Amino acid sequence: MSKCRREPLSLKAGLKYRFRLINITPNNPTPQVSLLAGSSPVRWRAVAKDGMDLPSTQALERDARQVVSVGETFDFEFEPALKGDLRLEVLRPGNRTLAVAEVQVR
């Protein structure tokens, strides 16, 4: 896990944001990316896969957890309704933390 301390990602409640998840690792175990409030995932809406917009039947709101295999790209729309602190977390298989970013909703 990176020891580098970064500034939190700052979002505004009521605005829509697009998160793009890309796995460009060579052959590493497939990570899971989650956007969490405490230990629970928030909700986001899938909007694209590998650069192509999803049809409306697949562009659904769901828990903010996604496994990203090598070479995959996913886009999600997130609109925070409430102010508070969130965490963007990347886990390796076995729930080993690879990276964490603080997200502040103001």
C-alpha cells in the first residue's frame, strides 16, 4: 500500500460525478474497487464499459463495488446526496488493501 499522503478528493453534495476505473496492470490479481461510507458501499450507477455507453437496461444504480480485470474500464455516475466523509478503496483478493483515497463531500 502506498505510504504517500494525498489531499482528499473533494466533492459537492447534489452534483453528479463520473468515476472511471481502469486496470492497466500486466497480470496482477483482479482488484475490487469500492466507494464506502464507513464500512458500507454507497450507491452509484453504471454508465459505460470499455468505452461504450451501456444500454438503459444495464445502466442501473447499485452498490459501489466493482471487480476490474486486466484491460477493463468501467464508468460510474455518482451523485452524493449528503455531506460527509467517504473512502475509495482498492482491495486485492483476500481483502488486502492496495490503495485508499479519502473523499470529502461538502
